Amino acid sequence: MAKPTYQDLLDAGVHFGHMRKKWNPKMAPYIFMERKGIHIIDLNRTLDGMERAANAMRAIAKSGRKILFVATKKQARDLVATAAKSVGMPHVTDRWLGGMMTNFATIKRSVKKMQNIERMLADGTAANMTKKERLTLDRERIKLDKVFGGIESLGRLPAAIFMVDISHEHLALAEATRLGIRTFAMVDTNSDPNKVDFAIPANDDASKSISIITNYLAEAIREGLADRSTKAEEEKAEAKTTEAEG
């Protein structure tokens, strides 16, 4: 996996923080300088944060556990959803529904309801309904899919959560913290990096910045999944050999 260079991050605008008046003093260790009233993020710290996060995510993926991607900001939604889907990870990019993790049993019932509606529309069950009833059912499916579609494959609580902008995703962060779920996040100069386990100091508003970091982490997950697959194949081959020798 090729790690983005200092210049790559610079070109993507990862170093641009917020105006000084909006800063969180706890971000001081990650700020390189101030330019025209705007804080400039130390990209060396960003690279360090990316590597730490990537190593941890790779290990989680290799263990077979899930990492939930969360980004409900308009400029981040599609980028994060695409990255999560590319590695088979769950995601929330429309809106965070309160209790999505702390009340997971209820959320699972909503997901099951969505799946039942999809099955009814697909297997012909809805054919016996009136046109109005089918239209109502389809609208409900669309509504549920918008909120729960990204977590349909999440059978249990994720092992970790990755967020873009912890100030914006404060509800998700609070639930993850309450449940002891490991947290990863892009943290801009207006947020508190100490609130997450793996903080990546970075511009969390620009699409290029979001893309370069999210895609790098997704690639780390992909490597973890590949390692898991290789290990499973090796164990299978070893078991066959042992059986043959026996």
C-alpha cells in the first residue's frame, strides 16, 4: 500500500485548518503555524496519525470485525460511502439516528423491516396489493434504505468507528465512547483530538482532503481482509495435509 507523501497531502489541502478564533487549544500540538489568521496543520503529524490508524484498522479487518464509517457532511457523504462499500464495511452517510449503537436492538428491527419490504417487492407478494399500497410500501422502503441501507450487513456492534469531523458527528462519537468502541477520526483545528483513540489532524471540510485520507484507510482495511483470506486458505491447506497424512 502506497502511503501518500507530504506533497500529496499538501496538494490535497489537508494542511488548511480553521480560522484562529475557532480553534480548540487542545489541537496546539498538531498546528504548524498561523497564516493570515488561519491555522496550518503540521502534515508530519498527519502522516503519523494516518499510519497509526491504518495499522490498527488493518488488524481489525484481519480479525474479521467491522469498522463503521460515518460522514453525514454533504461534501463527505459520497466519498466515504464509496470507500466503505469498496471494502465491504458498513456506513452511515445520510444522518445519524440517535441510539444507532446504544439502542442497536431496535435499529436491527428497523433493518429487518426494510429487508422484509424488499423481499415482498421482489418475490411478487406485493403484486396482490393495490397500486396505492405498493406505492406506499415502496416509499417506505426508500425511506428506510436511506437511513439503514449502509448498516444492513451489520449483525452486531462494530469493533470501531471512523468519522469525518467529530464536531459534526458528536452524537456518533458520544455513543461509541459510551460503549467503549474504538474511535478513529479526521480532526480539524476546531475539535478536541483527545476525544478519539486515533486522531488524524486534517482538513475535514475539503473533499480532496477527505478523499485522500479515507481512501488510504480503506486500502489498509483491504490489506487486512486479504491477509485474513490468505490465512484461512493456509489453515485449510494445512488441515487437508494433516488429514491426508493421518
